[in-house]
Amino acid sequence: MEYIRLGSSGLRVSRICLGMMSYGSRDWRDWMLDETEAEPVVRRAVEQGVTFFDTADMYSQGVSEEITGRLLRKFFPHRSDYVLATKVYFPVGEGPNDRGLSRKHIMDGIDASLRRLGTDHVDLYQVHRWDPETPIEETLEALADVVRSGKARYIGASSMYAWQFAKAQFTARLHGWPTFVSMQDHYNLLYREEEREMIPLCRDQGVGVIPWSPLARGWLSGSRGDDGTARPTTRAGSDDFARRLYGEADLAIVEAVRRVAGERGVPPAHVALAWLLGKPGVTAPIIGATKASYVDDAVAALDLTLTGQEVTELEQAYRPREVLGH
């Protein structure tokens, strides 16, 4: 495993982050793994040197945080041995204040997350999306108070427009509040619109990039046929979000990944992750794993360096597209 600073912060994280969304309750998504099923996958990640784990309060309506907390306490002797990230924004209840980035919801949210995680702090507290209904000053001041209280060590953000992120960072600096040290954005071989503004902004400002969906929800892992049809898995049959993000136009890129992987004698996931790990500014892709072998694939990608010709082959079929994932 390799370890790297998260942007220009002093926080060091593993170059592979394990996303914990897949572990929770089937009442939320029918492809979730319960705690017993998740345990060997998380154990394998720890054995492979992964120390960075990402969840959110809305995943399985809090069950993911509960599982995350219990498993990490089981596998790490000390709280300081791992980096724990969670997120706030999406609805976690039926009340009008059970969502968004108001001061009330942030303060309620961090306390509820810490109770579920079974810890007194998270290392990275992230806003899951931009909240157009709350003044950014209110959100940032609340996050500053969360940091000052010791309930979070750093703050991060997730998918939004670059102008929104720039506005937030400028406002935080203007008031002397903590700035975001990371951006968790939608970035992979099938979706590269972040290269236009967000990633250059992050590189310029010293913000770590921790992409979600690095394998395009299975499209880049070789889990689909030549026509893009998903293999018959529980998740593929119910993942409506993936169908909104990717489609037939992406098949040429998927085929390029297969060709390069075949020539290298490695699985397609190795190639797709190696491409992402080689992009400037990327700190740690957030992988979802429902099998221990998926963790092994992600870690193996750290040892694969693509040639310039291979990168060109992987990228040449890409065509600009509308902004997705916000």
C-alpha cells in the first residue's frame, strides 16, 4: 500500500479508500451486504494496508455508519490507526430540518453520526452536495464550530460546480474558517468533465481529489457484455442511478479498457484504476467492494503504470457530455 497526503493538508491516507456504502440494510438497497457479509471484505482491506474509509449518514439511513464503526473498532487497535470520513446533506428523516446544510442539521448530523460510528470524532466531515437553500456562510461557520469542538479534524466536499467550490473556499478564508481539504467528485474514464474546471481548481488550491465511482459502477470492471448489458447481479438489476450516468455511447471506452487489459494480462479494473491513479491531483479513488477479490484488484492497480500510448488509447474515444452526478 502507498500513503499520501490529502491535498496540502498534513493528513496522510492510503491511496485506496474503501467506500462503505455497500454495507448496510437491504431495506435501503437490495444489493447491500449485512455486517456478517461485509466483515471479510473490510478485513481484507485492512490486511492490504487500507487505512482510509468513507461512509455517509444517509447510506442505509445510518446503518452503514453503525457497521463501519463496529468493524473498524474490531480491526484496528487504536482510533488513530485509521482515517474515518462521513458526509452530511441528504435526507435522514421526514422532518423539514432532517436534510440540507443548515446549522441545525449539521450540528444534529455530526452528533448522530458520531453516535452511530461509536467514536468521539471523524477525521473528515464532508458536505455531500451543495445546498442552494442555505447561505454558504451559515454552512461554513457551522462546520468551523464542528472542527473547533473536536468532532471533526478536517472538512471536505463532494460533487458541485467549480464556481460553487471556489465561492466556498474564498468565503471560508475571508472569515478565517477552515477550508475544505478534499473534493469527492464523480471522475472516471467514462466521465471526465471534472478535468475542465474542478480538478484544475483543486490542484491550484492544494485540495485532494478522492473520486467516487472510479469503476463507473461496474462498467469499467468487465462486468458488462459487448452491448453494455449488465451481467445478472442483484445490483445491476436495480441500479437505476448507473443507468442515468452511463450508456451506449460509453461502450467504445469500455472496449478500449478491455483491449489494454488483455494486452497486459490483467483484469479491466486494474487498467481503469491505474489510469485514474495516474491522473494529476488524484489522491485516493473510493472503491466499493462486495468481495475481498475486488479489494485485491484495487490494490494491484497501484503497481500498474500505463504507457503514454495506452493512456491515449483509453482516452481517445471520450466525447464531452452534460454534467452528471450533482
